[in-house]
Amino acid sequence: MSTAGPIVVMGAGAVGGFVGGRLAAAGNEVHFVGRAATFETWRSRGLGLTDLEHAERQLRGEALRLHAQPPPLAGALVLLTVKCGATRAAARQLAAALPPGTPVLSLQNGVRNVDEAAQVAPGLVWIPGVVAFNVAELAPGHLHRGTSGGIAAAAHAALAPWLPHLAAAGLAVQTHADLRPVQWGKLLLNLNNPVNALAGLPLRAQLLDRDCRRVTAALQAEALGVLAAAGIRPASLTPLAPHWTVRVLRLPTPLFRIVAARLLRIDASARSSMADDLARGRTTEIDAICGAVVRLAQTHGRDAPLNRRMVEWLDTAGPARRSGKMLRQALGI
């Protein structure tokens, strides 16, 4: 295995805690940067990791390297897992602590985090990435990967030394010369997140609600029209091509259960991080998801009214639930 330095997880929430925890469990030197409240729990309870395949790992609290600010480490790889709205602030913190040329792999939602980070911290090496699986905090100190999917990243020589270590931790990274189609493919899937958040249901239960599926299908269909106008062909991150996903989502539930059996291979407890953010009164990533569709549409002289409406709702919504039928009727679908 190639030699690699330490790993810094910038933004140790659900995804950062799970990915960093798997790497630490595999023997890598991992430094977590995150909220004090989160780390108090990890110190007292440890960090438990489970997944869809029933694998379990438990890290002792005293063995975790926990920091309020990025540690000044040379030769490190940074995994950036903060929410999209915190990207610029995190980039400034990293630039102040780490030497120029430090590689930073963005494992965030959205399509423009690396561009924003590079504007405020041009001395670091910014590499876009995509996490295609869902991680939820089932209990304090217990992170669970409830769906299938892997990690993708733009091919970059600066990332190469860490790829074997990621693979050995069960986090194999598929590299791409151009990651943009993969990023937009993930964003299409993430258009289900606001529906899940507003419906207040676990992901699997929400996907079995036809009204919710029809809303997600309408958001995806609108986005696909915008992407076609922009000349972008999104990659498929599921067994179905994006345009087929829209059709399948609109099927009656009995047929959907049969055709989408692989899509429904989701733990009953899995939910979107947007649902957690909405329930806790935190700022959601709606601007990085539906807002990205709206901005791309405007760039090409188009409108994306359904996605724009979701941005408006999530910007003002409280934790009150809205059924799939209510959402569909309000959108005129």
C-alpha cells in the first residue's frame, strides 16, 4: 500500500463522522474538526458505525483525535464535509492552518463548492467529490449508512496516495476525468431531499408514497429539461438512467415496488440530512440543490418554477409536516 499522511475531516457530522470513522477504524491517523456538542457525545459514548450490510465498528472516545479548529499538519489530506453554506468559512480556516498545496477532497452536496472554496483559498488543491450513500445519526454517537452507493472523485495526482487507504476502509473511490456529470446525477437524486424533509417520513416510507414520488419526479423532470438546455448529460448513480427514474417514480405503488426493488433497498430508519436539519431548525442545503437548478435555468434563459418553489418553502418552513398530497396539490402537479 502506498504511503500517505494523516487525514483531516473538516465538518465531522454524519457523513464526515462515518467516513472518518471508517478510516480511523482501519488504522489511519484521522483528525476530526467539528462541533463541541458532537464531540462531547463522542468522548463519552465513543463513535459507533453500522451499515446496510450489518457491519459494525466501535471507536473508543479517548482514541479519537477531536479538534475545534483544523490542526496544522503537513502532508495531510482534508475531507471537506461541512454543509454547503459553510464552505467559504471552512476554506479560510483550512488555508490558515495548512500549508499551500494541501489536497482537499470535497464530499459535499451541490455542484459549486470547490469553485467557491478556491476563490477564498486558492493555495490549497481543491478536488470535487461525491458521496452517493446516505448516513443518518440513529442515536447520539451512532452513525448508520442506510443505503448503498460509493464515493466518486475527480482524478487528481494529489489524491492518489490515499486511494488504497480509502479502499481498505471499505470506501473505494471511483475517479473520473470529468466529475460534473456525476455531480449533477447526484443532485438529481438529492431533489428528493426537500420532499423527504417536508413529508417528515423515513426515506423508504416516503418513496412508497406515490404523491411524494410524483413531486420528486416533477422536480427531476424539470431539472432534466434545464440540464438538456445547458448541454449537460447527468450520470446515473442508480441502476436506472435519470429519465427512466422519472418514469418509474410515477408508477402506481404496486408496480413501483416491483420495478424499483433495488432502489428500495434502504433501511427503514434512513432519512435525508435535510430532514434532520429542518427538524432541528438549522439552515438546510436547499439553495445548493434546488437553487442550483434555478440558477442554471436562469443562465440559459429558462425558468424552473417547481424547484424555485421548493427553495422558497424550505427557506421559510418550520418543522411542520406536509403530506405528499399537500405538496403535489400546492405545486399543481
